[in-house]
Amino acid sequence: MQKYSFFKLLQHSLSHHKNWQAAWRNPAPAREYDIVIVGGGGHGLAAAYYLAKKHGVKRIAVIEKGWLGGGNTGRNTTVIRSNYLRDDSARLYEHSLQLWEGLSQELNYNVMFSQRGLLNLAHSHHEMSTLLQRHYAMIENGIESEILNMQQLKKWLPNANLTSSARYPITGAIVQRRGGTARHDAVAWGYARGADALGVDIIQQCEVQDLIVTNNAIKGVETTKGTIKADKVLLCAAGHSGHLTKMAGLELPMVSVPLQAMVSEPMKPCMNTIINDSTVHAYISQSDKGELVIGASNDPYLSYSQRGSWQVNEETLQAILELYPVFSRVKMMRHWAGIVDITPDRSPLMGLTDVKGLYLDGGWGTGGFKATPGAGDLMADTVANDKAHPLVKPFGLDRFTSGRLVDEGAASGVH
Amino acid sequence: MSHANNRLTQGGLIDRQQTINFSFNDKPYTGVAGDTLASALMANGVDLIGRSFKLHRPRGIMSAGVEECSAYVQVGNGARHTTNVSATQIEIYEGLNSRSIHCWPSVEHDVGAMVGAFSRLLPSGFYYKTFMWPAKFWNIYEHAIRGSAGLGKAPEVEDADTYEYRYDHFDLVIVGSGPAGLMAARQAAPSGARILLVEQDFKFGGSLLADTAKIDGQTPLQWVEQSLTELQQFANVTLLPRTTLTGYYDGNFLTALERVTDHLAENVRRRGIARERLWKIRAKQVILATGSIERPLVFGNNDRPGVMLASGARSYINRFGVKPGQKAVLFTNNDTAYQSAIELQQKGVTVAAIVDVRQAPPKALRQQASNHNIPLISGSVVHNVLGKKRVTAVEVAGLSAQNTLTSEQQQIQCDLVIQSGGWTPTVHLFSQAGGKLLYDEAQLCLRPDPASIPQELQSVGACNGHFSLTDALREGAEAAHQALLEAGFQSTQANWPEADESSSCIPQALWRVPVRKQGTKRFVDLHNDVSSSDVELANREGYRSVEHLKRYTATGMGPDQGRTSNINALAILAEEQNSTIPAVGTTRFRPPYTPLSFGAVAGRQVGEFFQVRRKTSLYETHQQAGAVFEPAGLWLRPDYYPLAGENREQAVLRECRAVRQGVGIFDGSSLGKLDIQGPDSLKLLNMLYANGWNTLKPGACRYGVMLKEDGFIFDDGVTACLGENHYHMTTTTGNAETVYSWVEEWLQCEWSDWDVYVTPVTTQWAAVSIAGPNARELLQQVGTDIDLSTEAFAHMQFREGTVAEIPARVFRISFTGEHSYEINVPSSYAPALWNALIKAGANLGIQPFGLEAIHRLRAEKGYIAVGLETDGTVTPFDLGMSWAVGKKKADFLGKRALSLPELTRSGRRQLVGLLTDEPAYVIPEGAQIRLESAGQTRSQGHVSSSYMSATLGRSMAMALLENGLERLGEKVTLHIDGKTVTAQVTKPLFYDEDGGLLNA
Amino acid sequence: MLNIASKSMQAQRIGPIPTRLLQQSSNLKTLKLSDQSFRGKFILWGNPEDSHFTDAVFAATGLTLPRQSGEVTQAGAFRAIWANPQRWYLICEEQDEATLANKLAQSGQVYMSVTDGQCCFHLQGQASVDLLKKGCSLNFSETTFPAGQCLQTRLAITKVFLHRHSVDSFDIYVERSYSEYIWSWLLDAAKEYNH
Amino acid sequence: MLLINCPFCGAREEHEFHYGGQAHITRPADPEQVDDKAWADYLYYRKNTLGLQAERWQHSFGCGQWFNALRCSQTHQFKAVYKMGDDAPEGLS
């Protein structure tokens, strides 16, 4: 793998950057692999990377029907945090957050993970209690969290409306300083480059048409580029997990709905943190390029088109202007939607399935991006050992029959 | 900067008499009515408008329209500061002040321009390759990156303007008022159909405003005028200028932004008139006549001020009466731009040469050129532009068959380069609507695929890939005819006038002009400083799909949405892959077509109107009593009623004491209320609630908990039996609507054969509670015809009668543990009742109490609060409320789930009380109870409610603790912000254990 | 059951809109907005296919209940508005409320007074439709929404009944706790037409 | 914004409606008789259909009535609406 560094950049500039190699190959699929991963988004590529790196698996293919990173990896609001209430979630996302913290170096690809701090805002005594419950739960789980009073908030949110004139005056907040954002595309690209260097075949423009199952064991996949054999198949196809598992006769407890997001025009720095407000439903940060990146609530209805309904944008910006009236003349430059798989308890579906050798990593709803390294690492472990990793176990399908849901509900905000 | 006056003495759609004063970078200038900021600056000889996004290169004006990706500025001050607007779209007004963006200290002397020196170090995606070492320095690197990124400054003052929505419905919406659009409108108008014609410009006419061809022997302007006069006759036709169709969504739902006041001097913008109006339109039929955009060529230093699109130059000369330069060179690969060159020459701009990529341009054109004494250099290219802040000359060379530069070369002095690389249909809306695009090999452009018309729409004229004036008129008329029939209207046969222009656009492909010197910048996307070498690099590094290219190089990701860069980038990518544009794929355009202000999208639902403040009919009464309000969902409820000098804690403790020792009065009106009638009412109650209802007699009340089907508590409240098959149900304030729609869903979807009628009456009835030892006495004194003796009216009973001469429903129920009555009267009588009670209670020590007090009082009694003791994961058993579950009942919502393994396992968190060893210390709500075993620690529960109790004279808390019910008397430890707190586990009941007070 | 409306009452009655806001409506120039909230309002439940029900209602009130969305029927002082297939909204002026209440009681059918839970504003003037179009997505063309019809829809953020009396005059029925919002919203949105 | 045809009030904008998910899911007659898996199926498992799905909507800002609709999850197009309790019309795709 060609090393990336300032000096390399300097060196290559002399040859007008004409000697950079491709970050990954575009191989034709082999007939057979040890493990086939369906879905070339962040999760799939990360799983491939860790399977090769930590578990020494040699023959791995990642199959992507479009172009890698083209699904929700490239369509989300890039927020990374582990400020969850329930122990199971907190541990899962904290594991992921810790991987994020070394990721640029691990991959030798700058994913621009920027820990500018994530704030959750409260507007009443009751909401503050709810945040405090999360705050203290995080601390019990060894995750740092701080309570912010109004004086501190003035420093954190210089342009926000902190007066009592607001419909929902802000009364306090908690902050996870280690929370932040990353360059979403770079995560997919970095893992792709890393995995490719470890011998993983990344096969783009290749759609899975069927899962081959005999005697309730997975044997491979039928694709637009032919049959590919494998005794282990991992599904990481957010937005499509549902109809993929149907190919193996498995139904999943989830629905696929549009989740919309938008960016403003690029502006000089005016927001140096990330805000999540589950009362007015606002989710906002400013990218390194200067665009305000804003997340909306998901549309309610089932959809496989990457299109949502207009009024969601209205509601979203009404909420933003409640917190930031000064942004009224700022312009929205683009809005778009991704498809997210929402589960009954808004927690992911991970682990083994009833089909031997078929593994699932899905149902991430609105929270998949932040989990990318963690889910990749834990699913790699789970697939390699054919046994759910302890951090994965609570998120198995069995929880819906046992009643052991991991319900984050409103506590974690909808994103 | 030259201060030459480039304004022509005559011609153009401007009013030279009407001068307008404006400023740019704090220098005063004058323009005239009809000017855009761009044309006015050009008239004043201002070349340098701003600096580029990444490399801070000097940038000027490259077009005359929405395609501008160079001349971006910010306008207005303070509360009207608007950033990142293209000078070509700003209609100037008296007092307009505008400034360059992205440069410091000035656009002329920009420190950031030093970056240019390192441009070789900054190819696309350079940041992915560096700033990684040492890891902890990233935030320092990033700080610098953030500072240098962004374009204009963000506003810092609240907007002085307001915004409106306008919902509307039309039979036919026509987008664009060029020849095709106007023709369509004229064809459709007589039908009587409701028609909307939107034009983003402040003048109707589109391309005709700068055109010179004849229509029906008239000049284009005469024809436009005639069309407008005709259309204004029709009441069924709405003409909207300054309105951009920004979004095309499912079911012909369209959003259009009307700029209402931005063109007016600030002192004449009237209050109450919105700055922008967002139209939200349902259209039966849509005709897209959005025209096309001229494509730049990709050659060395093609971003220098003075390099512009031929169509732009033509617009400035013909429409604005401004000379874009003194001495021009035309660089083209097709016919269409010749006309521009000739017209420039006619209007006094010397055209030094026409450089045509083609070996043999059509004879007719060669003839025209020589007629106007314009030297034609064919089979040649402009491969480099000289000059920094303004073009000074171009380097021209011959082009070989292999697309390399030949030895024959010359330098031509000039201050203006006009260029044309062909035309790109404006297909954004078609694409937003879900239409597919096909690649036109001949015209080198993407145009709508007639085989994939996604909705009830038609594309006509240039935006359909048919560029000639004649085609535009014909397609406009035919489409209108078609649309009318589809929409169920009569339409006379389509007819259209003849035009003397039917030029075609068959460019010779030359996607990258070769350069002599390696590293010479050839820009593809001026907005984001993306040059051809960046596209090549992306491809080299494997970012081969068009989406990867966009994301890796940021091509087309700027506010201009890549209107001029899209095709060139695709083509270069295709060339690099020895492939074709269709093969590398195209991206779907995302709305909005042009950026939309947040204000316009939010409309009037901001500030005061962001969300309703639901108030009970006692709101003003509370205000007069000095209440401090607390938001509870959409409601505003009194939190406490401070006396002079009291803080919250003092007031709340006083209120609690008043209730325990005298009598308190509380407004519970926001509690949800459902009136339930019909033979199957009882059946309904038995399904909704976990407990049984068969034995509830008229006049009696009962408490119940509701579970969701997952077995967890969802709401609770008291229901009274008003009479046979008639019940009055109460819910929590927060769940009133949820419970009602939940009940409706069950009744309509599952139990549709049940004979039961549910009516929400939450705000029909005000609910005033009086609680305390003196409550009965108070009710006596205020006057009631109800017998209040314990025998006649026991706890958990309900009576009807009058209170203070107001007919009322009185419920003897209590949430405080005190002897208490909840008096319901029709909302409009509540203030009368409240005042009467306050008056009558004066000598009984009556005091109003708020939310915080009632929470403390109910906690002393161990009553749960939904949302504190419950969070959607708690069963009645967890709360020690098995008495509230009818185990003998055959079925009720949530019953099945209660027997799931997880809900029946031991070790679940159960409700207990906590008393801290340090009585004065109040544990924060949400605090976790730590379990330490074998060096491991984890949470074994959390505090759900916690208060200082006036009654106990110490703190108290309720908590959910693993196996709590078996651990009474145990000590537990909490670690709170560095402090270790120990507390004793108790029953969650701190006051009047046997309930004697309630039943007295 | 308790029949509030049928009792005569001394106690003072408070409307939904604070005086301060009521007075602001006098600033309107081209539009008229007035509070009619003390009108009598009842919800009547029943099965329109069941002639016992419809006859009983007719006998007591003289009303023939409308059968589909938008329809309004009138019988003397009483008005019936279709709310849903089993539910009607009965309206009368304040002074007739007691009478209507008694007649409904006589009819022996399922009904409920919502006089205090629902409010009513009257909006009139040339700009009425333009004003409503700022917050209501109905198609106001007179072919789809003719005078005399009453439609349930969404205005700004809340559910309303819009009873169109003529091209440019409407009754707006709205739930009490939303009424102040809607009143202020209408006043604010109307500023544009004061010039 | 979807345009939804309420069987009682006619075509209205989506913001007048409340979505109720997959239609024709009936609660087990005797929940006590179904095992945990069957209960989970009823409560949590949905078809998540790619294509035409029968789903239910409520005209919450209108007549408040629930009704069924056939809508394509790829194009968002409504093929039919029908009243609660009625079966989905045949032969649509």
C-alpha cells in the first residue's frame, strides 16, 4: 500500500501527482471465498478489514451493487457519539468511539474525525432529569460526560438563542466532549484501501440476486457477476437487509423508511460543536468545509426510494431556527434521503441467524454511521468465531421473543 | 482596477434616466434601473469580484445568469446580511451594499492568495493524505482548515424579515418564460384552465431578452411584450416573476420561491410583507421550459476575470447595454457563439479574433466573420490566458488531429475572452421528478429520455435538447395543447409563429484543451477550484464512479450545483477511462435547484409561532397570581407561585406545607379526559386497563394503569362511572392525545363491531383540585349542594352538583395523599370557580400550588409519575403494583407480554424508596446506584424521583433497584460528581401509610 | 347525565381569547375577524343507517343529518355538520344552547357538549382565501370547495373545521387550547393586507 | 409530500394524515394460546415489502377515520384506498 503523508504529498507534487496508485483494485470476483460480505458501505468494508487484519482470513469478498460507500455511509450527518442510556448500547458505541479515535492512523487515511463535543439540550426540569439519568448512566459505564449550566452554554453556543423568549427556552445541557463528526466518504474509502491492501476483493457494480441455502446452511450468493461460493456470508446492506434475508427465508423485525438530511451553503465557522435536541428535534453541526449539516427525523412510511417528503425539511428547519434564529437568511443548498431500517426498539440487529453461516449486521436505523468501526470489528469477531461477541449478544433477534429489548426510545434522540 | 465607463449610450432593457446608487466593498457606484449587480459593476469597470474557494484565485464575472459560479458576493448588513449570492442574480436597488467574500484584508490584496503558491501541494483530497501525524495535532490542523474553508460570513444578527407559505393548486404550471414557456402559456390561456407561469428573472422573456432573431417579423422583445399583454387579459393565468421553481416532488408537488422584497430599497420594505414566499403547489400538468446553459471550455487559466460565456457577453451587450470588455477573442467549438461575437463587434467591442476548434467552420459563418472583419483562426485553440486580475492576452495554437498543440502559435492581446463549448439543457427539475437522462452524442449533452417521463410533465425547447427558436415555439404550443387535453380541458389546435432562427448546435468535442506547460490550471468547476488534473487524479486513484468523483473532488457540490461543470467533468472522467459518458454514469440532481433560505423553508412557523403554547382557561389567573410556568409537552403549566423574595425551593416548600396543613388549590385542567359511552364501554375499559372494571358502580371512581402490547406501562389515571354505559376517563397530560388516538385505532381497526363512542373532552372541562385537611371545609364554605359527609361521599367517589353555583362534576380523588376533591366545570367557568375558592379559602390558609409541589407530595405517598418511574420498559410488577393487574382477566392489552421470560425473570429493577444517610442531601434525579463486586462495578438501578420533602423535613427519593422489593433496609451507594452518597432502601411510601387521611 | 347547558348560570364566563388579543382584531383594515366561541356546540354520535337514530334526531331537533364530508344541514336555529360517518357536529347560537341541549337529551341519543372545548372564529373579507392559503393546503377553488360546505382540514399546525359561508367568509372551529395560537396566527398573517 | 385520497374526504396532503404501517394485522384471538415467537411475529415482525404494500393511514387532521391503502414502496404511488375491514382489491401491481 502506497503510504500517505505530508512528505509523500510533497514528493508527488514534484511529479504533478501523476504517480499516485489506485486506492483499491477493481478485481473480477473469484468463484469461491471463505467469507462473502454483502454491502460495500462502511460496515461491510470495516468488517472485511478486521477479518483480514485481526483474524487472518485470506479469501474475503465485499460485494457492492453500486459504488462503495454509496449507501447510507455517504448520506448521513456524520455524527459520532457514545452517549447512550442503556448499558448494552453504551458499551457497543463506546467500543466504536474508541476505534474512531485511532482510525486515521490505523488506516493511514485521514477520516477527519473531529471531536468537537456533542451537546444534548434540555428545556425543562423534567428534561434535565432525563438527561442527567443518561449522564450518570454513561459515567457508570466509564464514558465521560459533563453537565453544562447556562453560563457555560453561552461559551459553547455563541450564536444560539439562549434567552427565555424562545418557545422552549434552553435550561441546561450535557456534553460528551469526545463526540464529534468525521468525513463520511473517507471512512468507506479508508477501510476499502486498507482492506484491499490486505487482499480483500472489493467487487463494485455487482448485485446479489439470491442467497444459496442448502439444509439451512448458507453456501454462497448468486450475483449479476455470477455465482460466488462461500460458507459464511455477512449481510451489511442497510436499507436492503429486509429483502436480502427474505432470500434465505428470514423475516426481520424492522421497517425501511426514508431519513432525510440537508446541508447549507458553505460559510465561515459559526458553530464549533454538534447539537442534538430531542425536544425541538434538531440535529446540527458545521462541516470542515463550512456547510451546516442538518439531520431530520425519519419519514414515517415504508419506502425504498431515496426520497422523503418535503414537509420534513420544513419541520427540521423550523426547529433549527428555534435554536438559531440568526440562521434565517442562511441557504439550504441540498437535501436528500437515505433508507434506514428501523427496529421496534431502535437498536440494531446483529449476530447469527437461523441459517448456519449467515450473519446479520443491520437494523441500525439512524445510528449506523457512528458504529462503523465498532460494528465492523465486532461482526468480524462474530463471523470468524461463529459466535456472537459479548457486546453483540444483546442485539440478537432472540430479544424480540424473550422481551429483552434494548429500548433507547427518545432517550438517545432519534438520530 | 479601471474605472472606465463601459455603459453603451443606447440600447438594452435598462432605464438610463433612473440611476441607482449602490456600493461594492465600501466604494460608492451608480447603476441604472434594470441592472443586476453584475451588469452594474461591469458598467463601472469592476473586474475583480471575489476570491476562489480553495486557492484564493482572483475571480470575475463569467456569465449573466443562474449558471454563475464565479462572481459570488454578500449583500446587506446586520439583520439583512445575506451571504453567497451570485452578482448576476441580484437586481440592484437604491442603497444596496455588497462585498466580496472569502478574502482578507481585501479582494485586491488577499493574504489567502498565498495559498496559490502551494497549489501543487493541494490536489483534490490532499487532506485525506496528511494532517495525521502526530495524531493529537489534528485538532490544531483542523482549526486552520475550518478557518480557511467556507465562503461568506454567517449572519450574526436575527433576521429583520419574515417569510410566508402559499399553498395552491393549478391545472397547468409552466416553468420558464422563454420562447417555449411563453408560447405554451399563450396556447393554454384561452382554455380557462388555472395556469401558473413562473420566471426566475425579474423580466419575462428568458433567452429572448438577449436575442436578435425575428419572430413573426417582430423583434423578440416586441413578441415578448405582445405575449405578456395578451396573457394579462386572462384572469385564469398567474404570472410570477422573480420566482424560482426549486423542487419537483412526488405527485407533481412543486416548491417555488418567490423573492418578494429583495429588489426593493430597504426603506420601502413594509412590515408584514414577507421577504420571500414559498409556493407549495399541486399541479395537474407541468411544462418545463427551463432553457439551457452554455458550457465553458477547459483551457489554461480559464478562470481569469475577463473570461466569460459567449451567451453572457451577449446578454450584457444586448440586455444591459454594457461592454464586457474593449477587445475580445471568441473561443468556440460550435456555431452558436459567432452571433455573439458579431453583435459585440457591432456594439463597439473590437473582436480581435474568433478561435474555432473546428478545421472548417460552416461557410456561412466564415463569410459572416469576414463581413464584419473578424479574423477567423480555425482548427486552433486558446490554450492559455495571460493576466492575473484581468485578461491581458491569450495564447493561441493550432490543434492537431490527435488533439495536441501544433507549432503554429500566436499571442493575441485582449481583455475579454468569450467562449462556447456547446449547450447543456437545464434538466435539473426533470431529473428531480425522477426522469432519466440520455446522452446526445451529436449535441454532446444530456437531455430528457422521452421514454422515461416520470410524472405528468413535458420538457420543451432547449431544456429538451432542442435548441433552435423555431423548435422552442413549436414544442411549447404542442405541449400546452397536450397538457390541456390531459387535464380535461378544451384546446384549439396548437399553432405557433415562424422564427427566422433555426441554428443547430453540433459542437466538436474538445473536453480538455492541451497545455504547453505542465501544471497549468484548467478549471472544470470554478466554484470549488476543481481543475482537470483533479479529475484525472481522482480517476487515477480509483475514484472512478461519478459519485466518487463528485465526492472526492467536490465537483458540482458548490452553491451553483455544477451547472457549468457537470458535463465537462463527466466527459474528462470518461476520456480517462477510455469510456463514454453514459458508461461512467450520471448523477441525479438533488433539490433545491437554487439554494433556499432557511427562513423561506420554515415559513411563519418560527418564533412566536414555532409551536402552540397550550394554555388552560386559568392561565391568566395564574399569571396574576405570579406563577412561574414550566413547559410540559405543548402545555405551559404553573411550576410554582413565588411570593416576593422567594426562590423556587422556598416557594415549593411553602406550597407543600400549605397542602399538608391547610388547603391547596391546583389546576389540573390539562389532564387528558375522554368521555366514553355506549353498551360496550365496559368491554373497552377492561381491554385498555390492566385491572378489572366490572364492579365499578355509577358514582364510583377507580385508578388504572394502561400497558402497551409489550407489557410495559404506558399511561395511568382515574376513570369514573358517570352512569350506565357512561364513563369519564382521565389520562396524563402528556399522553392525552396519544391515548385517544390509540383507543380510536383499536376501535376502528380491531374492534369495529363494538358499540362504543369515545369523545375527547380534555379542554371542555377545567379541573380544579383542592387538597388538604381543610378541603372539605373549603368546599362547604364556597357552597355546594353535594352532601360531603364521608358516608355520602367517600374517597374514590364521584358526585354531580353545583359548586359556587356552577354546575360541576366533583371527584373525591387524591394525588397528594390529602383529603382532596377534583372539581370539573366547563372551561369558561374555571376562573369564576377558582376565584370563588380562593376567596372562600382565605381563612383556611388556601394557597395555589404548582407542578413541583404536587410532584413532591405524590412522591411522599409513593404514587408513581408516568415518565419518571416509567420509561417504556417498566411493568406494573416492577412498581409493586400487582394489585393493579387483573390476573383473573381473560385478556387485556399487554397481558400476553407480561409472561415473557424477560418480564418475569428475577433481578429486574423494582421501585423502592431511598433515604440518604445525610438528610439534607437531595440526590440528583437520574443518579445511578453502583454495584461493586469482584473489582467490577456497574449500575444496579437509578433514582427516578428525588426531592427535599417539607413534610419529612429531609430528602427522599424513589428509585428502580435490582430486586429492590427484597432489599428493604439495605444500604446502597451512589457516586455523584465525585461525591459518594449512601442511602437506605425503604418502601416507596413516606407519608400516611394506612391512608387514613384519604378516607377520613 | 349532567346537562350544564340546560342550567341557567350566574357565574361569569371567560372566552378563550384574552381581551388584549381580541382588541387587536380591530386593527385589521380589509379583513374582519371575530370570536364566536360562545356558540353552542355538541357532538352527536350514531349510525346513520339506523332509522331509529335518524328519526329520533329529526323528531327532537328537526335536523336531517348530512351523510357525507363537507355537507351541512340547517333546521331553524340548529345546524348539523358532518364530522365522520358516525359523528356530527351540532351548532347553534349562544341563546339557543339550552334548548338544543334539552332536545338532544329528549332524543335519547349519545351526545356530548363541547361548547367550552371548541372555539369558533368568523373570518371575512376579500383576502380571506389568500390568508388561509398561507397555512391550509385545501383547494379553495369554488368547484372543489363551494360556499355552504364545511371541511375538516389542517390550518397552520392544528385541526380545524372550515365552514365556508361565501366566497370570502368562513367560520373556523378550533380546539380551545389551540385557539389563542390560531387567533394570533390569523392576526399576524393578516398584517400583509393592512396596507 | 404524498397526496393521499381519504375514502371519506377525498385527496388531501400527507401532512393531514397519520401513518399506521402494514395493514391487515389482526390481534390473536386468544393471546394466551400463542407462543412467544408467534406473539413476537404479531407485535414486531413486518413484511417490509419491496413493491406494493397494503398499509393503513388515518386522516387525523380530517375525519379521523382509519383506512387501508395500496402503495408502492419504490415509487410511492397509491394504487388504491379502501375502508377498514374491506379486503385489498385484487389484480393490482
